Amino acid sequence: MITKLDIDQPSCIGCGTCWVTNPELFREDRLNGELKAAATGGMLADQQRLQLIAEGCPTLSILLMDANGTVLFPTAEQRAARSQAVEW
């Protein structure tokens, strides 16, 4: 069960899709002069909506976690593929 969401800011490209469509969950943040997403700390009960929001991030920078802090999405394989693509 998803109990927390966070942003992997280094991989975020600041496209704004998350904070424009879900301002209760995300806000814009300026990090070293770059626009990035940040979590507001708000939470929705709708697990399917959270999954769709995270899947809609073009860089898979929205992390969905359980109560233990385990990242449920994106998977370890998806995060590894993203890292490999960035290094390429």
C-alpha cells in the first residue's frame, strides 16, 4: 500500500505536469537555479490515482513508497534503466 510519495529531484526535469495537475501533492521548487518538483506532504487515499500520476512522470521521478520506506514505483529495474539512459 502506498503511504508516501517523494521526488527524486536529481532526475526531475521540471516539466511541471505533476504540480499543475495535482497542486495538493506537488509544488514547484527551485534547486540550484533549476525548476524541480517537490512533494507537499499531502496524500491521497486513491492508490490508482497515485500510480497513474507517478507513471505519467516522463522521467519516473515520482517515488511511491510503503510505510517502511520501500520504493514501490518506479521499480528498481526502472530506476536502473533510467540511470543507464542518463549516463548514455
